[in-house]
Amino acid sequence: MNVGLYFGTFNPIHIGHLIIANYMAEYTNLDEVWLVVSPLNPLKNKASLLADIHRLAIVREAIEDNPKLRVSDIEFQLPKPSYTATTLAYLAEKHPSTKFSLIMGEDNLRTLHKWFNYEVILKNYAFYVYPRVLTEQEDEHQPNSPLVTTIKALPNVHICSDAPVMKISATFVRNAIKEGKDIRYLLTEPVRKYIDEMNFYR
């Protein structure tokens, strides 16, 4: 089985995440997409994260009716901070008959060279890369370096240029909730209900 791993803090998971996950499950040769909930990203502010158990529950609520999507808490069991190379090695040992691939936005591909053991990952795993619509807070003029151009040309790197992407972020969703905005179209109804009942992000 070919499984795509979609890593994220999912704080919270929104329709932008779900559209990408479903696209990868339906329009590529991946059999399933596992949404890997990260307990801690060294580049993010931990204080803004919901407890791991709640983010895991929210993702489960969001995808429970889609048989091609699964949620994984594998990184909760590993040393922190979480490194993708460590997670991949652990998954390969635990699921020897499964072929794992990585799903990521093009912005992450540009910083791949900063990842721990990125050369090993690049050599042994396939990548499914979707275009990233940058937010106003991000640099909208990030040229591809020679390294990124080389990586994009590798046979195990699949550029999914027709993947539908949305200019939406978890930060935008959290701020909207805090400001009392109507967010019914940004989240699935089960997720919206869970967040509302738990009074999160207010």
C-alpha cells in the first residue's frame, strides 16, 4: 500500500487542509493519506497549540466519513521536537510492507535543505508537492534556488500543480473565532461543533 503522510499541527484542521488531503487521495497513486498530528513544531509557538489530544480529536472528527483518510498520533510517541526523518524511520519499521511518501506545500520544499537528514529523506521517499498560496505575512517573492530546481526535477518528486489550494491559514481561523466571526464555511460542521462546545480559541 502506498500511503501519503501529511504532517501538521492542525491547530485547527480547516477546509484547506482537507481539500489537499482529499485531492492527494483521489488524484494521485496514493492509496491512503494519513494526517500526522505533530505535538510540537520547533518553528511554531507552542503556547498557541491546543492540547495534543484535542487536535487529534478534531482531525478525527473532520475525516471520519472518508475511508481514504486516516489520522495518526505516531509523533506523540517519539522524542520531541519531532523530526520527520525519525518519524519515517519509525513508521518504516512498524509498517514494513507499506510504502510511505511525503505530502507538502511548495514553501516547505524550499526549506527542505534545512531539515534533519534531508538527503536521506530525499533519496528514499517520494514527494507530492502542492502549490502554496502565500499569506500577506509571508514573502511573496521567494525565488527557487538552484537546489530547489534540482529537487523538483527528481523522478520521485511529483509537482501537483493542479491541486486546488486556498489562501486560508489556521491562524486566520483562530483569529476569526476569537473575534466572534462566522466560520461555518472554514471548518467542517463536526469540527466547528467540537471547537464551539469546548470553547476553544476564544
